[in-house]
Amino acid sequence: MKKVVLSALAALTLSSVAANASVKLYQDANGQVFTKPAEGRTEIKTSTPVFSKADKLKFSGLTYIGYTYNNYDKTLANGSLNTREDTSQFEIRRAYFQLKAYLLDDPKSYYRVTLDVHQDNKIDATGNGTTDGDMLLRIKYAYLYINNILPHTGVELGIAHRPWHDYEEHTAWYFRDVSKVLIEQKNGADLSNSADFGFNFKTKTKYFDSELGLFNGEGYHALQAQKGMSFEWRTTGHILGVNGKDKEKELTYWDVSFFGQYNQDHKETATAGQYDDLVFGGLHTVYNQPEFLVSAQYVKSLDTRDGSASSMQDGEGYSVNAEYRLGAQKEYRIFGRFDSWTPGTDDGQTEYEQKTYIAGAAWDQNKNVQWVANVDITDNDAGSGRESYNGTAYMLTAQVKF
């Protein structure tokens, strides 16, 4: 009985949407709902209209379902024992649900809101949890995009994309379900996250595109620090005159980019009450053709704090990654990546490198589901203060999108 009731509710919901989208739905004797006719299925005739003041609504979703086993090195580089225990856990690393409402006369202008599930899983230096691990729902993006506000230029207003992260994840590093990009990676630069309160002007032409934005600077899940704002940018040259966003299996493209931030009065993540100007810049290039991709970048962050003490945001590093694709539809992938980040130090002290190695394989089952298996090796120098994180993570991931 419960199955029939639930199917009836699903039929009512789906038929409401179908009525507005000219999609026919069918039901069998058990109450299950289908989008295609077959023997024993009857067409659902009744519907309830869905009302919206927008001309068009577009829904989509993206989820990373994962499992990770962390095998930490038992002995640190200085010979002492590592107190961090191995971990084994299933994870929801991301769960987006997104709505776009097309409100203006221009068909490329819209309002977007993206909801994201996040686990409250803060841990201490020994790896023990300090929160209860609740799954929290928060807003990742909420902005109005106005197309052609200037020639070839639109603008996002609200909780908007920052200029760099989205570009790299959609043209050069296609495995965000495994690792964040270098400037966001915790064992990398850890300089910036992907969304913030502000505005972002986005210009697109055949051989050039750019993003120029002004933001609070602390990111979408942190309070604004003092009164400083953050000017952020990306400029990209399409050397072959091809914009390859999300077309890695179809197009040949070569991009060269310059990106960075000038973030005033930025709160240091590891120092309570300490503020300085976070200033960094990076150079990046990617070459792609349907069979393979290669990419590399260099990032330099400057120490702007007064006095001799080094800022926690000071340092330099680089990242390289590659991907090879096989199969009739390029559905099989082999990929690898290496990150190096060397934080700045106080005057006269030794610098220590933080290194991450990633290697894996992926299978695109179809346009909606991708399976990934990979290893993630952390290898930080003795004396860096991060030796306890050294070890190997074994990861399995299902990426689901629609």
C-alpha cells in the first residue's frame, strides 16, 4: 500500500511538471510511473498545474558519493610516533540542488540558487572529531546574472562565482569529486574558496575571456572581516580561438591564464584576531584534445604583514596534472596530478615543502554517472608542522549529475 501511495504522489508531482513541459507519463498496475509507453502501462491524464512568475525554470543536481580509507604513516619523518589514527568512512562530499529562473527578456539572463549539503565534521590535530557530524544544508550560490550589461559582458550579483575556481574545474581539472584546486586545497595553498558575496563581471569573446570581481573576501561560509574588500580577477587567452568549457571530449583547445586576488584586511585562518592583505597571483596553461589533457600552474602569495613574522597566507607553489582518455566515446580516463606548496617562514628560518600526489582511473558510465578510483598521497617535509597528515588515502567515488 505504501508503495502505491508513494508512487501516486510521485505521479502527481511529475505530471504537474509534465503538463507544463509537454511530457507524457505512464503508470502500470503497481502504481510505478514511467516516461515511455509499454504493455500494461496507461497514460496519466490528470495533472495539477505548477505556477511560477518566471518564463522558464531549470532544475539540476550534482552529488559526489564517496568512500575513503586514510592510512596515515605510523612514524613521522623526525622519528616520533604519529598519534593520528587511520580512518574508514563513507561520505557525501557534495550534494548540489540547483534552480535557475529565467526572469528577464534576455533568454540568457537568470536568477540562480544552489543548495549544498555539508557535513559539520571539524577535527582536531590528532584527527578526533570536535562536532557531532550533522549534515547541514547551506546556500552555495544565490545570484542574479544579467547578460550583455556591457558588450560581450554579463555580471553576477549576490553570492557569486569567484573568478578562478570554476574556470579550472571546467577546463583543466575535471576531478573536483576527488580534490579541490591548488589554491583551495588544504594541503596546498589554501588561499581562497570558490564563492563569495559580491559581483563578478564576465567577458567572453572568441580569443579572450575574463572575470573581474569585487567581494567581501572571506568566502561564502565565513563572516566579513573588518571593512576590507577583495578585488579578484582572471584573464584567459584562447590561443586556438576555442573555448573548451566542459567540452574536453569534443574539442581541441589551448588556454593561457593570469589570475589572482588583492584581498584587504583578510582574516588569517590560523591566527585569531590577525588581519593582513592577502595578495596572490598565478599563471596557468592547459592544452586539451579529445585523447588527452595536460595542465600546469604556478602561484605566488605575498607576505604583507608588518614586522618580521611571516603571514600564514604567504608562500609559493605549483601544480601539474594530466589525463588520458580511451574507448569509443572516450569513456575511460587515466589521470594524475602533483601539487607542491611551500609556505613562507619568518626571517632566517627554513622553508618546508608540502606535497600531494594523486593518481586514478575513471569510467563515464553515461552522461549522468561517473565512477572514480584513486589514491591520494600526502608527503610533507619534516618540520612543516603537517607531518602527521602524511600517508595514503584510498578513494572510491560515484559522481551523479542531472
